[in-house]
Amino acid sequence: MKFKVTFWRVLFVIIMILGAYSAYVRYFRGLGAVSNMNDQFPWGLWIGFDCLCGIMLAAGGFCISGAVYLFNVERLHCIIRPVILTAFLGYCLFIVGLLFDLGRPWFIWHQLIYMNPHSVMFEVGMCVMTYTTVLFFEFLPNVLEKFHLTWPLKIVKAVMPILIVAGILLSTLHQSSLGSLYLIMPSKLHPFWYSPALPFFFFGSAIAVGLAMTIFESVQSAKALGHHLELSVLVELGGALLIALCVNALLRFEDFYHRGILGQIFKPSYEAYFLWLELLLAFVIPITMLSFKKVRLSPKGLYFASLSAILGFVTNRLNVSITGFETWAGHHFVPKWTELMITVSIIAMGFFVFAMAVKYLPIFEHGPGVSEPVVERKPLRGELPKPSHVAT
Amino acid sequence: MSKGILYDATLCIGCKMCEKACAEHNGLAYDDSVAAESKQSEHKFTVVLTENDKFMRRLCMHCEKPACASVCPVGAFHKTALGPVVYDVWKCIGCRYCMVACAFAQPKYEWGSLNPRVRKCIMCPDLIKRGEATACAAACPTGATKFGERDQLLQEAEDRIAQNPGNYVPHVYGKEEVGGTSVFLLSSVPFEQFGYPSIDKIGDKALPEYTGVIMEKVPDFIPLWALVLGGIYWLAHRKEEVAEAESMEKHGGVA
């Protein structure tokens, strides 16, 4: 077998070596040695990025499956498989990240026996666990088809509507609950980010980022894998993203207004700079871009608008989890390099597994018009023929 | 009856006997270097802070409705009937939500350990059960730290302020903060000077109530939202059935 040395492969190996060293430090020297977390900052980069952002970035799964199966938006059918793969992968990586962050990861199963229903984290934990299982079954047809296992495939397909509804229900709960985690800290979290509406913001941003990630990922993988990209799908997603961003922006504005801190926002301060960065990337740039029809019709324009929105909401969640606590803690939080390397190698692992899955499983082969991938659907007579669904 | 601790900073002489007794009772090392540390940590559950000639103790406040107990996903913390907020280490998974949630930043972590525990003052539940005072109260030579019935201590604290109004800040710290605590503080200087968050900041509402408003809706939300989602599914897919039925009619029943 020939192995070609490319830049990305070398980079991947370097990241994995540094990540392995960091993992060694984590499990043999402890959390204090591997990270800059301390008693003032008990939650650092891993909760801020791996958990809060990771779950948000994997939200495309429930957004798109909701659109396709629940709302019956047929045109998006062709992207459901890569989106489900990303979501499933994202949640698996979140769990890997959690195993690094928990002080006693070998007791993670305690959640199942020592339940505390008052705890938001308990709710998040149970939902994430159940939803990852649901995503596993939503992903399973890829594997079953690959090995031509017909009858298990039939069973999975038969229960798919229930799985889809369950997946959206669970996502609604835990995406918003990630925001509820911070409701109990009104005196610690900076007023720019502490709001009774946090669960709504987290749910809203999950939908916006879910759409933005789907656009970003579709364009990116089309480029990388050289397969055909359905522009009409992207245009549709771009329109939905614009609406989602506007709703999010309106919610944030209303919140600032009703809590009477609109004046504070424009006064320069350490927190204000981070807030401006967040609002600029999440709202100002992508909403302005997407307001132009030209941008909404070009893959490149949609790509950069989505990228900006993604970065903006990532900044938002890091602000909630890190920047917002710096004044209370009395010092800045900058992750240690080993802490950062754990996060980077988890992301790199995600890219690697995604590439492998695309290579060996029927993720993209199932392009438009090949067959109904997951839910059995009868062809319609009364319906206008659509280019994306020629024949079954 | 629920027990409590009253610390009167005006009686404190800063001898740190409470620190020493606390360390000994909890099996922690205590020497001059630990005594010199002016912050709480995983090996120092209580600290006597000194500023000019004023003193102030810091320790777990043992909230009436503790945030740590409410947020813990595995219920490793709970408030006992006697008053102490205690920690069951064998349940703990190490998520550190308790540390993030506590308004007084009391839970500390064993960052250097490979099997880390959360550490904080647990109000000597073993001693209290036997009817004894906490180690710190028993060790205090001036009575600055006093152990007793919570309600009586609160009354006593208010009496002391009433009898000597010039001597105290007119506020019993812990009476209303985050819905009330089992530890009360009296001081001649503002509590904020020693890092205690003011009641304007943390409020008199029990912290678990902030999440309670959302969490109590979850059991109702689940079936309702499932019904809505199911309804959307049914509606969105109904047009297919209708279209099919219509086309069946049109084509004289031949599919």
C-alpha cells in the first residue's frame, strides 16, 4: 500500500502526538497539571469549547432532520446523511471530551443510578446520552446498507419517524439546558451574558449554527471530495439562516433592552470588546452579507457568511463560559497548551473519522435521485416533479 | 433542630485556633506555612483573614437551600436535617458544577490528584451528631465562633447588634443571603472587604430557584412538545396521503 505524505497528514500526526502527550499528562499528572483550571476557574476550555460549542456545532443533525422528516422539506433530503454523520460524530467527540474534563470519568455511569432531577446537568447528561443513541440509529442505515443487511435495515426504517421526533425533542431539551446551566450564577456571570433568557438563546443559536454548519460543511466537503453540490439546497439553507440570525439578534436586543443594559454595551470595557466581537461576527457581518441576493445565490458568499456566524456563536459561548467569569474570578483565563492540544486533537480526530466514514460508507454516494435513504416514502402523483427526486 | 455557627468578628483575636482545629479534625496537615496561607484551598477549609486590625473568617455558609446540592447531577451534596451540607465522595463524578454554582466559592478541588475530591467545610457532622460543637467553635478561645441552634444564634446575633449598634455593621450576614444560611457573621466593617458578596449582588432568593423555574416545566414540556412535533409530522405528511387519494380517484382507482 502506498502512503502519500501530504501537509494535512503530517499535521494530523503532529497533533496526535502532542495530543497523546497531553492525554498522558491529564491521566497521570492530574487536571491541575494539564490545564490552567483552578478554584476560581473550575470550568475552562473543555467545558467552554468542547462541550458548549461542540453540542452547538453538532446541532445540524436535529435542524435538518427536523426540516426533512418533520416538515417534509424534500429538497434537503440529499444532505441528510452527511449531516447525521456530523451530528453523531460531534456527540461522540463531546463524550470523549467529557472523559478528559470529568475529575472521575470512570464514575460517569453514576448519573444513571444516583439521579438528581433538580440538576440541569443531570438533564443535559441524560438527554445527551439518549440522543447519542438516537443518532446512532439514525446513522445505522449507512452501515447496514454497506453490508447489505436488509431486514435490520427495514426495522430501523420502520421506527425512524419515532426516532426523528425523539431526537428533536431531546435536542430541544438539552440544547436549551446548556444555557440553563448558567442560570444559577446570577452574581458570578457578567450581566452582558447572564440573562434569564439564556436557555432560549442557547436553543436559538443552536438552530442558527446548525444551519450555518450545514452550509459550511456542504461547501467544504464538496470542494474536498469533488462531488456535485446542489445550489438550490444551499440557497434554501441560506434563507433559513438569515431568518434564524435575525430572530436571534432580535431576542438578544430585546434582552439587553429589558434588562436596561443597552447603555453599558457601548461603553468600552474588557467585556464590551468581547461582546462587540461576538455581535459583529454572529449578527452584523452574516446578516449584512445575506441581505444581498447575490450573496445568497453564491456558494462562496454563503460559505463565508456561515463561517462568520459560526465563529460569532462560538465566541458567544466562550464569552458565557470564560470571559463572563473573568471579572468575578479576578484574573484572565488562558488555556494551557496541553489543555488546548486535547481540544485540537479531538477536533482533528473528528475530521479523520469523517473522512474515513465518507470513504467507506455510502454517505455521499446516496446523492439526489438514487434512493430514499432513510424513511420510506411513496412517490407522489399529484406532486410536481422535482429535479432532486427523479425516480425511486 | 437545625444547628448553626455564629462568627462575631469583633470578638475575634486572629489566633487561628479554628484553622488549626479544623485541619486536625479533617486530617489535614497544619503548620506555619499553611497558617500563613490567606486563602481557602483543598487543604484549608476555613481561613481567618486579617486586614489592619480587623478579622474575618471564611468557611462554607451551609445554605438553607444549597446551590451545590441542587446542581450536582449525582446528588453528591445534601443538606442534612441537622444543618450541615455534606458531600458523598463515592457518588462524585468530578464535574465541578458545585464549584461554579456556589456564590461563596466554597467547594475547592484537588487539582493535583488523580482521583480528585471536592473539599469544603462540612460542619463536623460526626461531632454534631454526638451533640458536640464543631471543632472550630470548640477551639475558639474568645467565643468569636459559637456553635448552637440556628434560630437561637440568629436571634442572638440580632440582639448583639441591637445592644451595641455602634459596634457592628447593621446586618447579620447569612440571615437573608441566597435565602438564608446556617452560618451567620457579624462584623464592624463591611463584609465585602473580605470577599463576601453583598446581598445586593447575590440577593435573598435561594439560588436553586433560578433553575427551578425552568426545571419544573420539563415534565410538562416533554409530552406537550412531543405532541406538537408529532402533530407537525402528521400535518406535513398528510398532503402526500391526500394527493395520493385524489390521484387514485382521478385514475379510477388504479394506482
